[in-house]
Amino acid sequence: MKQGLDKAAQLIEQDPDTASIILETIQMNQMNEAQLAEYNLLCTQFNEDKNIPHSSDNQIRQAVSYYEQYGNGSLLKSIGESIIYDTTSDFFKVVR
């Protein structure tokens, strides 16, 4: 599972469609909290890059909450993105 997340993180910018396929094969119910945060962040980035509307902000909220609590924002930095809260739409957004 961790190997799949690592591979998806490597591919998310150059080959997002392959990264998405990898993410779809991962069993979410077997993830620990850190893995779930990484998974949610990668899914959010894919959706943003593909302009796929978010039906809720649960994924990004979980990821941000985890990284705020445990102080490990290295994944956020490694994908070259920052996360802000958009008060006009009440959703978190990934912005470059």
C-alpha cells in the first residue's frame, strides 16, 4: 500500500492519469491515518488538476488536519503545492 502511494506521488504531476489508476487500486480500509492523509491529498490534487468538482471537502480536511496535528508537511512541499481555505465556497483548494 505504501509503495502504491509513493508511486502515485511520484507520478501525480507528470502522469496524473496513471497516478489516479494506482490510487483507485489501493484499499482505503487498510490505511493508517498518515497513509489516508497522503491518499486524500493526492486525490484532491488529481481532481484539481483535472478540474473535477468536489462534492465535499472531507478528503482535504482530513489531510490538512493530519498534517497540522503531526507537523509533517513534507508531502505538501514535495508536490509543490500549498493549501488554502476558500471562505467563499467553504472548501479547501489546492493552489500553485
